[in-house]
Amino acid sequence: MSEPDALPGLHIDRVSLRFGGVAALTDVSFNIQAGELLALIGPNGAGKTSVLNCISGLYRPQEGSIRLVSEGVEHDLTDLAPHNIAQLGVARTFQNIELFKHMTVLDNLMLGRHVHMRGGVLSSGIFLGRQRREEIAHRREVENVIDFLNLESIRRATVGNLPYGKQKLVELGRALALDPAVLLLDEPMAGMNSEEKESMARFILDVHEQSDTTPVVIDHDMDVIMDISDRVVVLDFGRVLAEGTPEEIKMNKLVIDAYLGEETIRVGSGV
Amino acid sequence: MTMECGVFHTTYTSDIALRRVPAERLRLGLFVIVVIAFPFLASPYWLNLANQIAIATVGAIGLNILVGYTGQISLGQGAFMAVGAYTAGLLTLNFGLPWGPSIVFACLVTSAIGTFFGMPSLRLKGLYLAIATLAAQEIIEWVITHWTGVTGGTEALVVPAPQLFGVRMNTDFRFYWLVVILASATALFTANLFRSRIGRAFLAVRDQDVAASVIGVNVFRYKLLAFATSSFFVGLAGALIAYYRNIVSWERFTLETSLFYLAMIIVGGLGSIRGSFFGAALITLLPALITNAGRMLQDSAPAIASQLPNIQQASFGLIIILFLVFEPKGLSKLWQNVKDYFYVWPFAYRRGEGRH
Ligand SMILES: Nc1ncnc2c1ncn2[C@@H]1O[C@H](COP(=O)(O)OP(=O)(O)OP(=O)(O)O)[C@@H](O)[C@H]1O
Ligand SMILES: [Mg+2]
């Protein structure tokens, strides 16, 4: 923790990550500025998820540093444990949905409030006074998220029984409940139909516009990505291939070449 | 669809209440009446069984906090109960400490020792953790039987019955009130725990520990906290056994005890307080019922009667296997099914996935 000499946001500086002989990330540097909507794209296996895992502390890069500047304080995330990074206001969703399957939607979202709550074992077990008030206050916060994402009708449903699209929403809700400074979304629209995609994109835009949360979105749907993001970082074979506005990226020769032959990815109409 | 029909909660306070609908409160009321009336109507034989069930319920809830709710397996239950029983017994015997403070002490000591033996959970899961807790069972048993100067070794301790307001709790009738109050307090505490922050974090660790860590739950800390909380109540059960039996002997707290308690929570229902009670009742009553059957058959069918001890062992195994196969969620799920059936009786309508 020190006086920041950098702008508010996340600073990823020369990060390299290897698994045995496999170089997942090589010398990756880019910034996420607070207040922008950044997209992280790249072909399969490019290292997008690995970047998120490094940020949230699930992977520890062999080289480089990751720093978070928020509320005028700079934190070095590189050696922190995942739960400490979450406490600093970094929330995320997973490519393959990692929810608490046997719990209700409500409890999943309440867990998003965990870092903001104080109750200990004894006060929880006795559940009087301050503890009860704390539960109710945070329940209110969670109800705001439920309202926002239209989850009212499934509040008490067990998450494991919900359809895929709803689970994606609940996972977004759990991350939002944390009221994060940075929200990392790993393919939030993957596997959804176009209607669901559209409403997910709408939610991400609303979060971006209506709160102080800075979203970072990974997705393979170029149309949506180019449509919603302010800036795009392109990864290829574990390196940063290009960085710029959606318009710049669409024109970038390297990017077009990297995606050539990838049938699943269509670069939008601008090309 | 998933809400109780026709019941609307207008405040979050009523929405987070433990008993949310009138039917639930009615059932609880009936249960309380039965519990209060029981000792006045029951014979000493049944009172004795009731006391055993109440103590086993405390131990089963304790184990369930760790295994059912937090997903950490433990084979050390018997040894942890021994720690509670010996601590309480020795404090009363050697220092004349009254049962109240010495029970509290016993709970805290068991909690500390349980936490210590929970430390392998940092690195170990599932079967590997099971083996580590098996080691805890063996180590504690060894210490008790060999630390003769303090524990009396293989000799049993004789502990005086507790005294409350000058009255000796030396009859089943008197002891009943003590254990029922403590068992109810344990159940209430646990129910509260799992509708608030700490309990949710336990469940999160069980369901998905990676997701738990990225939303800010310190997974290792909460695993240890689960060992601590669980062992506290397991120690309480042990201490109660000491005061109820007036005799503390290591033979009551072997690996077999650990397995019986695991059977209780599996048959009753993992991650369920009600299930802990059901399981404790079934596993306590089963041997008694079989023994009773044996007495009745003594004259009419002595051949069958002589086989009953074997049947007892086999029926235990059989019941557990049947539950695993047909109702892995245990007696508490069966109870839920019955409630769902009567919920809108006589209309043929089944609630969807509801609350458990
Ligand atoms: N835990 C791991 N162990 C070994 N190799 C890994 C691990 N995680 C990632 N990798 C490797 O790192 C590289 C980058 O993977 P990553 O999952 O980050 O790609 P991605 O860009 O998210 O791909 P996708 O679009 O398919 O999700 C791949 O070669 C992958 O095999
Ligand atoms: Mg990925």
C-alpha cells in the first residue's frame, strides 16, 4: 500500500505466467482505467482467462506485477490471496459458472455481501440486535441487485436447478452485490441466445453507467464487444497483440490476421 | 412458484425468521408441548432413551456443522467427545469445579483441540482429510489411555452428578430438563448461524471453495472456524455424557463412536438440524428396539433371540445402505416430502423445489 503515482484503475505490468513448459502469458502489460468499459478478446487459448485468474489471485504469475489504485490508495495485488483481493473491491464471474449450487439465489447474493459484513460466530448464533440489523441492512442491498437484474421470481430457488441463462445472471448478481471497484466478467454472454445476450449486454452497460464499478468483459461475440466497449485489448498466444478503440481494433491488420480462419468469430460489419 | 402460497412477508424481519409460516410455528409449538409433557408420562426406561437421544442430538448437530454444512469429513468425533467428557470430569473430580463452568471449559478445550486437528484441512480434502482425522482419533485415544497420571488411563473416572439450585441431577427425570434445554440451545444457535454471515460462508466453502475465495471468504480460516464451532458442541455432548453416566471411560469414545455419529447425520440428513435429531433418535433407538424384541422372543423363539446381537449389527449396516441408495438426503428429506404432501392437502399439488 502506498501513495499512488498511477491513475485509478488496474495496472498489469509485464506479467508472465508459465505452466511447466507452457507459456500462458508472456510479458503482458495493459491498464484498466477506472470508469472505462474494457473488453479483453482473443482466440481460444490466448490467455484471457489466465489474465483474470492472475488479477483475482487464483494464479500467481512468475514475473510482473498487478496493482490496483482505488480511492487514492495503491495496492499491490501480486502476492495477495484471492479473499484479500476481493476485500479490496475486485469481483468476478467465471467462464464455467461457479455458483453455490445447493444454495438459494438469495444466499448466493448475500455471500456477495460477505466482505462488507462483520458478524462473528457468537453474534451470528445468538442473532440479536446488531447482528439482526446487519442481516437486514445487507438484505436490502441484495434486494436492490435482485430488482436490478429482475430476479424477484427466483429469489428462493436453488441455484443448481435454474436454467443456464439465469445462472449467468445470478453469478453477475453475486459479483455486483460486492459493490466492486472492478468487475471482471469472463464470457458473460457465452452460450446464451440472442435475447439473453442483449439483456446481459444491457445490464453491463447499466452497471457501467449507473455505478462506480469498472467492468472488464471477455467475450467472443465481436458484434456485442465492439458495440459496448470503450477500449479493447487483444491477446494472442499469451501476448498483447493490439490495444485501442473498437474502431482501431477492427482496422488492425494483426488482429484480422490472428482471427483469420476462426469460423466461430465474426469481426463486425466495419471490416 | 417457489413461495409458500398465500403467505406474503412484508418485512425482511419476518422473511428471515426461522419459522416463516403459521403451519411451521404450529408444528414447533406441538413439538414443544410433547417435549414438556414427555417426562411426566414416560417410564424411566424411555426417559433414559430420551436423554441419550438429546445428548446424541447435540453431538450430531456438532458433527453436522463440520461435515454436512461445511463439507469437511471427520472420523475424530469419538475422540473429540472424549476430550469434552474427560475435561469436564477431571475438572469436577480434581478441582471440585461445578458442572456449569466445567462444561463451558470442556467445550472450549474441545474446540481448541478440534481446531488444531483441523489444520490439515488447509491441504487435504475428502478421503485424505478423513485419514488425517482418523489419526486425530488414534492420537487422542492413545494419550487418554497412556497419560495415566491425569486421565487414569484405562481406569474409568467416576464423576459426581451435577447439582442445580441445590438439587442433584441424579435421576433421568431431572437430567432430562438439563439436556433438553442445552440441546434446544444448540439447535437454535446452529439455526441462527446458518441464516447469517458465518454459516453462509461455511456453506460456500462446502459448495465451491474457489468461488468462495474470490468473493472474499478466507477459505482456510472458515474451515478452521467450522472445526472450532463443531468441536465446541461435540465437546458439550461429551461433557453431558460424563455427567449423565457419572462414569467416563475411553471405551465409549472409540472410532466406532465416530462412525455411529457419521451414520446419524447421513441417515438423518447432512446439513440439517432436524436431520441431526432424527438420525440421533433412530441410531439410539434401533439397538434398544432390537434388544426389546429379543426379550420378547426369549421364550417363544429362543433360536431367533440368540441371533439378535448379530441382527443388530447387520440391521445397522442395512439401514445405512438403504438410505444411501433410496434417500441420500436422509430422514429430513422424507419429513419434507410428508410436509409437502400435506401442504395443500387434499389437493393433488406438489410444491416445486422449496426450502429445506
Ligand atoms: N491451470 C492450468 N494448467 C495448465 N495450463 C493452463 C492452465 N490454465 C490455462 N492454461 C493454459 O494457458 C493457456 C491460456 O489459457 P486460457 O484459459 O487463459 O485461455 P482463454 O483465452 O481464456 O481461452 P478460451 O477462449 O478458450 O477461454 C492455454 O494454453 C491453456 O492450456
Ligand atoms: Mg477463457
